[in-house]
Amino acid sequence: MVALPLKIQLASAAGQAEPAVWVLHDGKAGMRSQALGLAEATGFVLIEKPLAVRPPWIWLPPQLWLAPLLAVSENGLPLAPPWPDLVIGCGRNTAMPALAIKRASGGRTVAAQVQDPGVGRDAFDIMFVPAHDRLRGERVFATEGAIHRVTPARLNAERHRFPRLEALPRPVFALLVGGSNRAYRLRLERLAAIADAVAAEVRASGGSVVVTPSRRTGPNGIALLRERLTGISAEIWDGTGANPYYAYLAVADAVLVSADSVSMVSEAAATGKPVHVFDLEPRFGRSDGKFDRFHAAMRVAGITRPFVGRIEHWSYQAPDDTARAGAALRELALARIAGRRAQAAPV
């Protein structure tokens, strides 16, 4: 943890009002997880604000939004004062609204962004960007992977929410499946090969597999997984009811993740358990530089290994990206607030 200056510690101890924190995201699971993960790591109380983009701005890139606060809404309502002390955004649709909030507050609001926003970089107070994006600067906090919400406390709590998982035969393998994206293509043939290899491991070990697909896996992919994992101890989340994703990570003895998701690999790595990554076909016949750099760094750090058809076991120090990022943002926000209060104090 980053040590806070004594004056900030004293201000907190004196019972000063808790900073007002807004968390902006576009509703997508990955963006929401990263924005909330950073906010939760600050220790501040937060207000979550999922944003929807209104016409005609929805058809324009964010850098052309001349009035960002009119371009988005939260549950049909515009963003309005009182403005927060800290605004955290993640995703291209939150960047311009976050900076508009900072301007509307007269610069009082600290604006933080998760991932490279692509716009307004010089206006943000701090940006939290994965190292493989290669963005550097005084206002850039580089992380090894993606920021996330996986903590020991959350894993323990989620494990107890799904007590049925404790009865699964061990070892338990967690299979996290993504799908095709801008860099990769997940063909059913590849998914079938992975499912068959996992089924063979489960049969050989006498254990179990828990599977969480994503929207990108698609109904055909999910149906294939069900078919290939028939006859072994397997649970596949069908997208209904409470999401057992964190519980799956908690009970797993090892994790197998598709290469298309930096977030899922980062979340799996936060458990400290063996993380195998299975490759997918490059979408355009060539690999993606950002993904290649990320996966190479994780392998060099001893965190992940390629999946070669068998589950291995090893140990490593789980990355602490999210905790470090949260501590840095907390320190920055409290320093700005303390400075503002000092200027406003009577002489």
C-alpha cells in the first residue's frame, strides 16, 4: 500500500466528510468490473452510474460530442450536480462525460480513467493503463494486467453463497471461455478440442470442471460444451440466476482461460492458482501485438502457462495491480481534497 501523507491521515482521522465518488461505465461486464474494481480498491463509498448514449451522439465518436453531458444519461436522466469529488470512468463512452464533469465542477472533481481513453489524455488527472498498451507519461499508472474486482474477501464470500460447489469432486478445474473478438476467432473445432482435453483431465483425476462462458461464446459454443462434457462431473453456468463466476474462481484448484480476454486472465491470476491460457486463431492470420505483449509478460512472470492438453500445478505471487492502483488514486484524491480545504479555510 502507498503510505498516505501525515496531513491526509490526520484529516481522515478528524472525521472529514467522505469524498463523493461516481463510477461511470457503459454497462458492459468487463468495463463495469474494471471501473468498480478500481473504485472499491480506494476504500471510498461509491455511486455507480451506468451510462446510455443518446441519439444523435450514439452515431458519433466520443471526440465529436460537443456537449458530453447531453450525450449520455443514467436511467434516462441527465448527469447533474452536485458534482462528485472523484469520477472514475472505464470505456470510450465515459471519457468525455468524465472530463465534462471535471470542467463543470470548476476543476474540483478529480477525473480518473481506466484504460487508454484515446481522447482527452492531457485532461485526466490520472489514467490506469495496462503496460501492454505502451502508453506512458506523468499521469499514467501502468498495471501488469486489467484492473478487476477479485479480492480474497470477495472470493471467500462468493464461495459461501454457493455451498453446493464444496461437494464437487476434487480437483476442480475452472474453464473460463470467451469468444471471437477483434483479435481472435473462436472456432467450434477449437472449442471442441479444449472441451475434450478438459474432459480427459477430469476423468483421469476423478475431479470436476466448472464452466463460465461469455456472451461471445454463443449458443452453439455453449451447446457444444454441454455435449463434450457429458458424463463427467461438470457444471456450466447457463446465464440465469446468480452469477457463480467468483465462486468458480474460489473453489477451483486450477484455471483454464481463453486467450481473448485480458480481464479474465487477470482475474484468474489474482487467485494465485495455476492459470493455463489456451490460444485461439488470430482473426486476420496474424497475432495482435497488445495481446501478445500481455500474454508474454504473464508467462515470463511465471503466472500463466500455455495449455498443452494437461493441467499442471505451480505457484507464484499473485499480482497486486488493483490494490496498488486503488491506493494511488486514494492518495491523489485525498491530497486534492485536503489542498482545497486548506485554501478555503479562514486565515
